[in-house]
Amino acid sequence: MPLMGPTPPPELHVMSYNIRRRMTNLNPVLADRWPHRQPLLKQLLEEERPSILGVQEALPEQATFVRHALGEQYRSIGHGREKNGRGEGCPIFYDRERVRLIDFTQTMLSDTPDAQGSSTWGNRTPRVIVDATFADVATETRFHFINTHFDNRSRTSRLRSADRLRDVALVSGLPTIITGDFNTDANSEVHTALLGDGRLVDTWDAADRRVTEVWGTFLDYHPPKHDHKRIDWILTTPGVSIEKVGINTTRFDRGWASDHAAVQAVIRVAR
């Protein structure tokens, strides 16, 4: 039973999902092994069928798997964060029957955003923003869609990344949707830095309806709890109508598809 499922126009189903990168140099427990999780992820995506999906921690072969699991009408944009364009990425997947890609860029969260693979704010690994402009096929309304993944270790990097993300999100003047793993709680200073002046809103707070409880989004393959942090968010500009939101903690017979829960929203972009 899907949490949101396919959504007819003029509404769009948006999902943010850290799918957990495939680990090869450790000896992960069964629940974390990519071959074990692949069929579970496929089942979840086939049930939910988001109009647009922002994914974090996707290695190239994982990104390919996600696109094929979604179906033939889906396309993707974005590449890896390393200097050679490989490694983890934050790709955006979209149903081309629902939205049309106008343009996109991928930049680094650093003082040299156009230098592929750069990191200058205290984070050991490069971090990226994938920034796209789409048009809704049904309404021709244009909107901005951004996907990102903030650093897990450096507070300075997260704060500097929040400043950069705001600049990117607000420059176009278009209705904007942001998906991401922010690696910090929704009560944090990063959340405040992004939303403090009201020019961006958290869909969890602004939605007309919540279809789940406020679960922590980092499950680590354990049953959901309220005392865990909500670190995965979907943000929008205030002009986007948020019909409903939910945190997808679906567990299949063999386990969870990722160590994170997907965050989902049904939204409507005004003309």
C-alpha cells in the first residue's frame, strides 16, 4: 500500500530519499548490503511513482538502477561529486510525462562552486547542488527544483552550505522546491538559517495534512522512533501549495530499502 502513490495533475508528488550508497570496503550486515536492498527499493519506487525524486548517496550504478526501477518514462540529471564526475551524486529523477526539463546545472558547495570535486568549508568530502528548471506538462507552469546533501561532520560546512543554497534557491524568482539530506535536525541553526526570514518553508510545518507521525528520518534499519532527528526535508517557497506530507517508514518482509526513510509531499505549483 503506497504512502502517496501516483498523483494526477495538477498536483505533483515530490520525494526526497537518501538511498544509502553501496558499501564495498566494509563487511556490512545483511540489512545494509546493496544486493539485499535492491528489490526492496524497486518495490518501494514502483508503489510510490513520484513525479520528481531527489536522491542522495547514489553511486552511478545505483542511479541507473533507480531510473530503471521507476520506469521507461523517467529520466535523470546529475552526476557524481568527484573531480572525474564519478562517486556519490544527488541525481534528480523525473517523470517526463508530468514535467519537462528546461535546464539544469550542478555546482559544488564550496568557495569554488564551478570547480568539480572542490571542498573548502571544512568538509572532507565534496558536496553538491543539482539545480534544475522544469515546466509542468499539464499547466506549463515553470518551477525550480534543487537537490542536495549537506556534510555530516562539519558544522561550518553545513552553515555555509545553507547560505549558498538560499542564494541558489531564491535567485530565479520562480516557485522553488528543495529536497535534501541536511544531516542536522529540523530544530537546528541550519534549519533556522534557511527558513528564518520566511522566504523558504518546511513542507512538514506548512502542509495542509500530515499522513504519518513525525518520525526521525535516519532509521539505521531499526523501527521508527520519535526521538530520532528529522534530518531529511522538503522545502519550498511560500507560493507552493502543500497538500499533504509524510515520512515513509515502510518495511517489507525482508527489511528496509535504505537506512533513511523517504520524505514525500504532494504539492501544487501556482501559475
